[in-house]
Amino acid sequence: MSRNHLYLLLISVFLLVGGCGSHIKIEPVFFSHEDEVIREGDFIVLADRRVFTIMAFMNACGYDEEFKGKQMHPARSRVREIIKGQSASQAEQFRKWEQYYNNVNLRIFHYLDYALSLSADYPFRRIRPDSELGYPFAGGRLADFPDVLNEFWETLDMEKVWAEVKPIYVDEIGKYDFDKMNIQLKFIWDYLRMERRDRFVFISVPNLLDKHYQAIGAKYENYWYMVESPGAGSHSLNVHEYLHSIVNSMVQARYNEQSEKLNKYFEAGKDLPLASSYGHPVTYTYECLVRALDIRIRVLLEDTPSITARCEGRVEYLTNNGLTLVQPFYDLLDEYEQSDKNFEHFLPVMLNMLEDYGKGN
């Protein structure tokens, strides 16, 4: 069989099993509500109806989690109150939605990533293929989800609910600091000593219906989305999520060279509280490296003793609670800063310098 025929066969199989069949009309996303979008240069801040609706659906179906010691955001509390007020008169419908939610059995980040593959407004439909999903398998599990979501929107009159809480979202997107975003973006690449390789337009999305301190990054078209729950951002560029777009592939390319050493760190931390969502050693490693870089960049940008002390305390906390590589990586960044290499070239040196787990830990 020729390589071309094999390629066509593989594509055909993918389309059959991957959930990105001909029913998805691929098209660019279009944000039509001018008051819900603020743009300056390569930065957009968006009151995202897709994320809002999916999060409202999850809250209606039993997503009650909140970070210990924090109160739900007022927008979340209000939406939950409105939805609960309709649950008695729509009991059978709520039962069906809850059953669907439980049967799909996906994590919050799967839903958020999937949300960004939809059209920007009701009626929601898929406009990006499964191949662009950060978690392509979710496309199959959620194949009929746009229909469920549209039914949810119609039944509970979510247009009216959105209109009530929209001023809160509009106020939130108005808090973002575009000057700081530009400074952060330039500083990241200066610190890495590398020429910027992407040409992303960055979209920050406040996710007020989620629990505190959660965020995801996702690429669709030429947009790099950063979806941020309350407390997960600082009304500026989400350096952590953007670093994933740069660092992940570097770690994946070098992991096998030091896998035996790195796996021991993973095994030591994987069952501790902060590591539970990073189920693979490679994922775990680049999460730890991104955390170390993010904190170091903040220390250098802020350049105050109080911020430095707080950040270095954060490094210790993360390391002791499951992300065992954060402190070693953070310490080795000093070696990088003293070197003359860019970060991509220094990474194999850094991994080689990393001590075996247990030595100095």
C-alpha cells in the first residue's frame, strides 16, 4: 500500500471514530456582541456566553465544588439561585440533564476546552473539529451536547439569566490591564532568550461560575484562550497557561532522556493533593516546570521583597503537597540565568543537573 493510500485510509478511520464527521461545519468563531468584547492589539478579553452556559448547566446538574475557605462568586450564587427556583417546575427535565451529566463523566477542564469549539452564541453548534480539542476523546462523549445545551438554554430562558448577570461580566472584563499584558509577553520571551514563535491573539475569559483558582489554556484557530475562574488570574496575561504552549513540547521532546529519574519524582508526588489531576509523568513534569517558571518570572517582574517571599513560600507549598519537581526546577533556574544558553537549549542540561529523588529532598 502506498503512503498516500495509507494516509487516506487513516484519515477515513479517524473521521469515523473521532467524532469530527461531516456534520461539523468548520468555520471561524465570530463575537457579535460588541459590549461583551474588549480588544487592544493582540489581546482580547471576552464575556464568553459558551463558557457561561456550560458552567450554568454543570451547576444545575450537581457541580457544587468550591475551594476551601472561599465563597462562591456573586454571579455564580445568583445563577444557581435562579436555576434552583425553576427546578421544581422542571423536575423531569432536570433529572434528564443530571443523568446526562453523570453518564458523560468528564472533568471540568474537558467541558471548558470543549466549550471553545462551539459557536459564540445560542444556538450553540460545533464549529471546530475534534482534532483541535485539547482532549479529542471528549468530542465523542459530547457528540450530542450542543443539542442538550440548546435545550437547557431554551427551557430555563438563559438569555434572561445572562442579561441579569451580564453587567457583572462586563465589569470584570473592564478590569484587565493591557499595558501589563504587553510587558509580560515581552518579558517571557526575553527571559527564555528566544524569538517568539507563535502569532497568537490572546483571549482572556473570566469564568465566574466555577470554583476558585482554576484555569485552562486552549488553542483554537490562531487564538490562545485563557479561561480563568475567580482568583486564578490577575486581570493580565495568564503567564502560567501561556507557558504551557511553549514548554510542553520541549519537555515531551526531552523526557525519555531522563525518564527514569523524572518518574521517581512523579511516583513520590502523584497521590498527594495537588498532583491528583496530573496522571501521567510527562504531564506532571511540564506542570512542575511551568509552575517554577511562572513563579520565577513573577519574582523578577515584581521585584519586591514581599512578593519574593510570598512566591518562594508558594514554591515550598507546591513541592510539599505533591508537585515534587517545583522546588528543584526553581532552584535550577538560577543555573539557567547564569548560563548563556536559551531555555530550549538549557533544558537538557537542566534535566541532567537534576538530582535523583531523595537527594536533598
